[in-house]
Amino acid sequence: MAKKSLETFGDTPCIASAIRKASRRLSQLYDDALGPAGMRSTQYSILFELNRRSKKPPTMRELADVLVMDRSALGHNLRPLQRDGLIALQGSSEDRRRRHVVMTAQGRARYRRATPLWEIAQHRFDEVYGKSKGEDLRATLSVIAHHERLRTLRD
């Protein structure tokens, strides 16, 4: 099936291309689901992480690391959330150079409004791909996302 799939869809054997295509497709699904809450999947994932860390808000660096993005990309993604009053940057009491990212009350309300919509997209994925296969895929992708040897060719 894999060989036929490559021929059918004109794909290459490049794993990075395959993952990017799949990522774009899933972004379309989740963005469509989250649209009524005025949110995109990238914004929801940031609010999800902030919600998980609400008792100990992450620094910019910590949030960038957990999201596997560089700080400039994180800053680009945080600006609309900050502009809309969903997040705030707070200085650290220990080190003035460090800023913590916190979800505001308005951000928590939007996150709560978006979560049932996210669940609809999640259910659609599980329905199409299979819940068990989806769990295996998430585990595999998590290992890939956080494996330091896959960051660069320089060991």
C-alpha cells in the first residue's frame, strides 16, 4: 500500500515532506473547527500549554522549548494573542530579563469556548484514522519532535 500511495499521490520518499503535508492537512481540519471561536490551531496549542502550566507560568524560552519552536517564531505567534488580550507577558520576580507567559481571564474564557470545537476535530481525526493508530502516531511524533539528534546533523 505504501508504494501505491506514493505513486497515487505523487509523493516523494522524503519524511519531512510527508510530515509537512500531513501537518498542513490537519491544520486545515483544526483551523476549520476552531474558526467559530476566533482561533487557529497554532493559537489553541499555545493556550493549551499555558493552561497546563497555569500554576507555574512558563518563561518565553520554556514555552518555545515545549512547542519546539524558536523564540522569534513564538514571539510572532504570541503577538495576536497578546493584542487580543488572551495572554500577557509578566516580568520575573527573580530575574528581570525573564518574562513569563500567562493566560488572562479573557484567554481562559476563549480557551474554554474553543476546547469543545477542538474535541470535534479530534473526534473526526480518530474516526478517520483510528483512535488506537492516532495514539501510536502521537507517541511517535512526540519522540521525533523532542529527539535532540534530529535537530541538526552536527552531533
